[in-house]
Amino acid sequence: MASIAVCPGSFDPITFGHLDIISRGAKVFDQVYVSILNNSSKKPLFTVEERVQLIKEVTKDIPNVKVDSFHGLLVEYAKDIGANAIIRGLRAVSDFEYEMQLTSMNRFLNHEIETFYIMTNNQYSFLSSSIVKEVAQYSGKISELVPPIVEEALRAKFKK
């Protein structure tokens, strides 16, 4: 049986920190779905479709990665695609409490799906999409934080 994992997130935008977690997860699992949560309560900079295209472009060299989007409960989505695992990244101890709550709820909802945490590379431990957007908004240096296509997309968004 193939091991299928979901790496969920808003990815608004995807960063090198996200790519670190995705590529390392892809070495462990047969198939990794990078799945964008379509959360109507958030006001993202990029549409779901734009994020899907950006992620497809920056993961095109990782053959066992698929890009998708979903709404609703993560464990239901995971079940629908046949995933038996969820991949989450941890940057710092401050992430742990929130992640523990999510994992506990997901386990309550479906005890057959396991959550695996991957510690981010130290060079990305401070990195978040929110920080990248703020720096990009003020024309700051982001070339070491996001792939070139993402930097271009951010620059275009903030020119408007």
C-alpha cells in the first residue's frame, strides 16, 4: 500500500521554509499532496488558483508531489484522497501548542490518520508568509526567502 500524506496550509505565498518541509516529506512518503486550505475567514493576498499555480511551478521537479486545494475538515479531505498521514512543519516551540491542539482534534475526528512533524531547517525558523508579505509590501529584500517566481508575483501584487 502506498503511503500518501497531505501537507496542508494556506501557502500565501509559499516560502523556502514550506519547500523545505515539502521536499523532505516527499523523501519519506510515496505521494505528498500539497493542499491549500480554502479558508473563507481569511483574506489572502493570492487567490487559491494563483497559489496552486505558484506551488505547481516551484514543486515541478519533485515528481511525487501533487498540488490541490480543499475546504472543510482536513481529515475528511485526507480520507477522500486516501491519505494516511498529515505533514506539518514546526519552526519553534511557540508553534507546538497550536499544533498539538490541531493534531489532537484531527486524531479525535479520525484516529487512522497520523500527523508527522518536520522541524524546519534552522535558516527558515523565523520565516512565515505574513513576514514575507510585509517585507515585500515595502520593497524589502525577499530573494532568499521565496523562489524567484513567487518574488515576481509578490512584486506584481504590490505594484497595484
